Amino acid sequence: MKQDRWIAMAILSISLIFFIMSYSIVVNVPDYEAVGSKGVPLFLSIVMIVLSLMLLIRPTNFNFGEYSKKGFLKQMIFLLMLLVYSILLEEVGFIIGNTAFMMFTMIFFGAKKYVATLISIIVTLSFYILFNILLGLTLPDGILAGIIT
């Protein structure tokens, strides 16, 4: 059996669990919105189910090749960086945390330092302005709480 089919069965299993769990979310009828705490997970789980069924029925011809220890180690380091980022986000704040995470991640995957720094700052400030100022949604201020609020 092709590797795609094993992956498709794993994703299908996770998708079905996700669908069942999201279908059981209780939403107050007066506060019900089509796109909300129940609608989004249901939609995403249905999309995942359809895509995994498509992959199961018609796998790709992509050759995964040999897995290298270096590539696996890079993926594990990235997951560790992502875990540290998610744990420290509240304490450090969005601006510092996201800028540092994006910059270190891009440098880790081979981007030039000045390009990674510039893109990290621009993207982080753009998201901060979009969410905090334009949409009125709060992102964690962290150690900059007294300065930016």
C-alpha cells in the first residue's frame, strides 16, 4: 500500500474524531452564528474528510524518497521552537515573541539575516495593527504592556 494511503487513513481518522467533537459543541440558539464556535470546526472537519478521501482513492505519484536524519532533526527543532513560542507568547508579548519566532525560523531554514529581520518586523507590526487597532482584537502585550497601551 502506498504511503499516501496510510497518511490518508490517519488524517481521515483524525478528521472523523474532529467532526464528532465539533458536532457536539453546544451553542446557545439566540447567539448562533453560521460562522462561529460550531460552524468553523464543522466546516474544517468536512473539508479534511473530503480531502483525505480524495487522497485515499487517488494517491499521488510523488516520491517521498529516503528520510534523512538531518531533515528529521530540523523538523523536531522547528517543533520545539514552536512549542517554546506558544508557551512564552503571553509573557513576552506578541510583538517581541512573533518577531523573534519568525526571524529565528526564517534564519534556521536558510534566509539571510537582514531579510528575515525586515520581513519579521513588517509582518508582525502589520498583524498587530490589523488585529489590535483595526479589528479591536487584543493580542498579548507582554513586557511592552505599559509602553504600547
